[in-house]
Amino acid sequence: MPADRIVLFTSAGLVVAFVLWGIVDHESLAEVSSKALNWVISSFGWFFVLASTAFVALSLVLAFSRYGRIRLGRDDERPEFSTVSWVTMMFSAGMGIGLMFYGVAEPLSHLAEPPLGQAEPNTQAAAQLAMQYSFFHWAIHPWAMYAVVGLALAYFCFRHGRANLISSAFFPLLGKRTEGGTGRAIDTFAIIATLFGSATSLGLGALQINSGLSQLYNVPKSTPVAIIIIALLTVAFIISAVSGVHRGIQYLSNTNMVLAVALLFFLFVVGPSVFILGTFTESVGDYLYEIVPMSFRAGAFGGQDWLSSWTIFYWAWWVSWTPFVGTFIARISRGRTIREFVLGVVLAPSLVTFVWFSILGGTSIHLQLGGTDLAAALAQGQETALFQVLRQYPWFGLTALIVVILVAFFFVSGADAAALVMGILSCRGCRSPRAMITIFWGVMTGAVAAILLLAGGLAALQTLCILAAFPFVFIMLGAAVSLVKELRNEPDPPPSPGRRASSSTRPVEAAELVPAEPNGKAPLPKTTV
């Protein structure tokens, strides 16, 4: 299918202009971005906080209401993937590099500078808050955002036969306008949000790889080296995209999961195992007890700087990832009920997140409170924290190399998947966009990551992520309203799986769809796969 030239050229033009601006005058870019960020945080920080909590509430309502029995497909259809494979694929798509970067760095940062000044630094009270807020930033809230967008895409695609586009979810609200300028604007915003969210992850990955190579092989730790790493891994992504070796990417993803589990198991065994188990138990309880007040803290009475650096940055980062992760989760969730979908998307990855931070964060906190000075490493950059923890245990050379390999694999597979989603959005929902379009988006993502590192490193990555995500929050809310509006037209789900769906919600049998017809009707299936 040919590209949607309006969407492609508009989004590409905006990105290329940004890259050129960064090349010509990255100091001006940093200054303008900083001023824009201050305005967004001061005027709309509360909006990010309230919107993220609204997505959690909506997820719960959809899961436990009568809509929970509705299937994403035919009423007699069953899931394509086993539950174990489904959860594994979701988790690898939804976090990746971020967990490697922040698994140690965030708990240690909160230990040294407790959230909102609620405890004294480097105390047991600060340790409790550190784990509590790490769980808060990585568990239920982000996955609820993914669930809402992914559910809207899966529902309209598999049950109503619409194209696999963010704009398709707006048909109940906008009608035929989803096929015109309004729909194209929505898809353009989705591309921009995806690109900057992915660029943030790639920038973090480059910083962490640079730190690992510095500690292993004395490679200089600097922005130019990080940019060279981005360039080399972008070349690896291009080779992958051109060759079309999808099995290779799947192999990399599976290998990543095995290596990550092996790393966690190693730290659990050689580290403070009993302390880790206690940390898991107590931190989950603290998190669930405090989740409601944490969800509404917007910094009205102080602490807005801390919130903008952590909570609001995270909510913006997850928002920018929702087009990518939502599209992927929707693709692998056909045949599941809405209740299965929401509970699986929100609860299963959250449980894995609890385990991840309990082992990495618990180990680092145990070391710091026990007298090992990790603060010095953290002061050199958050990307060094994990390596400093690994240095306290046997086989540092091997474990540090595994971390570098993990992050590199996450970089390549993540860039490949994100570029594919941007290609799909550029080609009116075509599941197999042209290779050159996919390569273009991958290269632009790497270029934006490099420009942001030049413009200010981690701070610039966080700034542009928030700015790019801001307009897309409104799109997510619109998709949620549209989904609820259409669900209200659903008849009660049939008591038996053999009953046919009503004509008003007749699902399609094809996994690959063509764009909607000009008359506004749902598209016909192209092929059955």
C-alpha cells in the first residue's frame, strides 16, 4: 500500500526541521525547549497527573463492568497466543531499556533525595519511599495507559474492521473526518509522540552502553562517544530492517528475556536474598496502601520541581510510548475478552516490575544503607549506578558485559519495532510498510536521540519527551471517550461462545486490513491470515 503522503511528509518535515535546528544551533534548541517545558509543567502538570489517574480508573471500570465479557473479535474467537507468551511479549515491548537504566538508579536517587522531602536522606524511611515511588512510576499507571490505547485499537480493528490507526478509534466521535485532515492530524501527532518517546529510550541506552564500555574497557565517557554508539546501533537496525530477518529480531527479544532473568537470578542468589524478599513484601503493601494519595499529588503546595523531574516525566514518557506499545499489544491480543485484556495488560507486567525493582533496587539500597558508597557513582550519572552495584559481586566483567549486550539488543529491537509502527501510521494502517519508510523513521529516531544528547543529555531527553507527549494526552482522552461511546452500543455479551455477534458490531475475520472506503463504511477484509 502506498504511503499517506500528507501524514508522511508533514511528520517527516517536522522531524527533519527539528534535527536541522539541533545541528545548526543546539544551544538555542535547549533554551527554547526549557522555556516551553517550564510553561507546560507550571500550567498543565496537574493535567498529566489527573489524566494518568483517569486511565487507571477507566481500566478498572472496563474490566469489571458488563463490557468486560466483550471479545476483541468474533464472539466465539479464542486468543491467538498462550497467556505466558502474551505476557512475555507485552513486557518486552513496554519497558526494555528503561528498566535497565532506572532499575538501580531510581531507588538510589530517591534514597539520596526522598520524594517531596517526606523523609531524611539515606534512612530506612527514605528507603521505603524509594521503593514505593519506583513501583508507582513503573507499575499500574503506565500499563493502564497502554491498556486504554491498546484496547481502543484492538476493539475497533478486530471487532469493527477498521484500519490499524490511532485515528480509527475516533470514528464514533468524528465519523468520516477520521479519513480526512482531522484523522491525518491525529496520526501525525501519534508519529511525533512515538518518535520522541523512542528517541528518549535510545538516548538512555546509549548513555548506559557508554558507561559500561568505560568501566570494562576504559572507553571515554562522553557525548561524542554516545552519539557514535547511536550511529553504530542505528546501522545494525538498518541491516535488520533491510534484510527482513524478523526471526532474528524475535530471537534477540527472546535472548534478552533469558539474559534479564539470568541477571536477576544471579543478583538474588549472591545478593541479600532475605532482604530482597522482605523488600518485595513490604514495598508492595506500601505501594498499594499509598497509591491513591500518590496518584493525585500535583505539587500545588511545593515539590513541583521534583515532580517534573520524575512523576510528570514518567507519565509523559509512557504517553509517548502508547501509540507504539498500544499498537503492538492490540496486535497480539485478538480473541481475548476486555476483562482478560485489561487485567493481563495491567496486572501481569506490574507483578514483573515489582520483582525487578525489588531485586535491583533492594540490592542497591541494602548496599547503600550497609555502608557501601554508591552515591559517588550516582553523582557521575544515573547510567553508572547499575554497574557500580554489579562491581560489588563476583564476575563483574561477565555481568557488566551482559548488561551492555542487553541494552544493545533492546536498542536494535526497540528501534525496529518503533520504526515499524511509525511506518504503519504513515501508510494508512498497512501492516507491511515499505522498507525505506521504516528505515527513514529508524534513522530519524537515532538522529533525534543524538541531537538531544548534544542539547543537554538526560535533561534534554526528558524535556522533549514531555513536550512531545503533551498534545497526545488529549488524543488519548479522546480515544477513551470514543471507546466508551461505542461500547455503550454493544448488546449484552452472549451467554454461549457459539452465538453470532450482532450486525451492529460485526467483527471481521482478517488480521490485515485496508483503509476505510471513502463512503465511511468499515473496510472489507483484504486477506485472511
